[in-house]
Amino acid sequence: MTSTQLNARSLPKLGTAVRALRRRRGLTQAELARRAGVSREWVITVEAGETYGIEVGRLMRLLDALDANLTIEAFDTDETQ
């Protein structure tokens, strides 16, 4: 299995990444919603980048259904080093 990293530093970018993964997996929005235990409407709003106050539990179920994970990467912003 090949690993791919997608930039999701904002809600619109997260939505774009979810849509890209869903399409790569050959899933419809309805199929993804069923697998993740969420509504199709919720998947639509996530893909549109409009899910402010997103529930982490739902997001994790969605990512599980896509066989993807959430990674947090910190960037060093201390310019004195």
C-alpha cells in the first residue's frame, strides 16, 4: 500500500482531501456516509469545507472509512535557532 499525504491546513483543504480520497477509493458520497455512520449531507458539507465546529469523532469515523488517518505536524516557527 502506498502512502499519500494531503494538505489539510484549513477546512476547505480538508474537504478537498476527503473528496480526493473518496474518489480514489471509488466511493460515492452515500457509500462513504453509510460506512462512516454519518449522513450524506454531512459528507457534502465536509467536502465543501463548510463544517465549522466539526466533530472530531465523526471526522475520525469518516477517515477510518477511507482507510486514512489524521496527522498533526508542527512547524518550528522559532527563528532564533
